[in-house]
Amino acid sequence: MTKTTGNQGGRPSVLDNFKPLLIDVAVPLGSYYLFKEAFGMSTFAALAWSSVVPAVRTVWGVVKERRTNALAALILVVNVVSLLLSFVSGDPRLMLAKDSGVSSTVAIGILVSVRLGKPMMTEGMKPFLVKGDPAREAAFQRLVSGTAAGSAAFRRKERVFSVVWGLVLLAECVVRIVGAYTVPVDTMVWLGSVIMVAWMAIGFLVSGGLAAGPMEHMLTAEAAAGRDERPAVAAAA
């Protein structure tokens, strides 16, 4: 008798849903700190080596799958920008301002993805909406593919979610740059982190109220409708 392991019937697990975040975000970030802190590499070397996975993922997506892996491409661009900014030195205010370069790169990437019709933040939000539930996974796919009754509204909220985060990160970048050149350097060293956390909190609150919350309700309703349809289809058959 054959023993079945993993997911039965091809159903996505929680790990499957979080896999894009783990591979495209957690691995590059984790490897950067591993190379820098554990192996004692320079910032430049750590950034370069941590770019290998997103670079391979991006090229593989273009060559083999004929599509761009948005998360991997974004992390790769951020690493490249960070590599270029690592050459910036001298003026302490410029050193503080350069940290905003990463935020602005991410923000622009997110906003461009919305303009192209492929909101980048969807991959990051999806695991928290689907929660490893096969019915919710199927409902999510119907909603984003346009085959469900509520698809149009769902996809509008999907775009809103990414726009909110793009604008929040862009605003955070502007505030930190202004602070870098107007606030005393010693104060801005710690205030920069406070500003980042504050804008992240704003992002979660605004995107949750305008997009994630309504999407959660639409997804729940679509999943329930899918469950109700299955017995009816089976009875008709």
C-alpha cells in the first residue's frame, strides 16, 4: 500500500501559501545577516551573495515561466540599490538620507506593479487571507481570475492595498530625507527607526481598513458560496 505524504489531492498547505514570502523575502534577508554577522563579510559582499537567490528566481521566471517573479525582482533591485548606496560615505547627513533609497525603490516598484495590472503586495497579503484553507485558496483564485461574481470589487481592493503601501513607503522616504537634513544627526539616528515603525503602523491600519478587511469579507463569502455549490452540483450529477 502506498503511503501518501504531504498534501492530499494537491491541496495547498499553509507552507505552500507562505512559500513565496519565505523564498523571495526571508531567504535573501536572512542570508544577508548570516553572511554579515556570522561570517563577518563586508556589507557589500553580504549584499552581493544574498542577491543570488532572487537573481536566479527572477531569471528562471523570465526564461522558463515567461513571467516576472515580482517579489524576487523587487528584492534583487533593492539589493542592487543598496550595493550602489554602500559606496556613499563622508557626510553624516547623506549617510542618514541614503537609507531612504531602499524605501523609495520598494515604493516605486509597488506603484509600477499596480500600473502594470499586477499588484506586487498581493503575494505578501494572500497567505494571511487564505490561511491554508483549500476552500479559501480556490475562492481566492476565482476572485483574482475574474470568474467570481465579486471579482471586480475584489481586484479593485487588491490594487488599493498595493497603492496604499506604495504611498506609505514613499511618504516614509520623504519624511526621513527631510529629517536627515533638518534634525540634529544624533537625534535622527534613533528617530529614523521611530519614523519607519510609525509609518508601518499607518500602512497596516489604512491598508487594513481600505482593502484587506473588505477583501477578507469578500473571500469568506466566496468560499462559503463555493462550499454551497458543491452539494448542488453533486446532486445534479
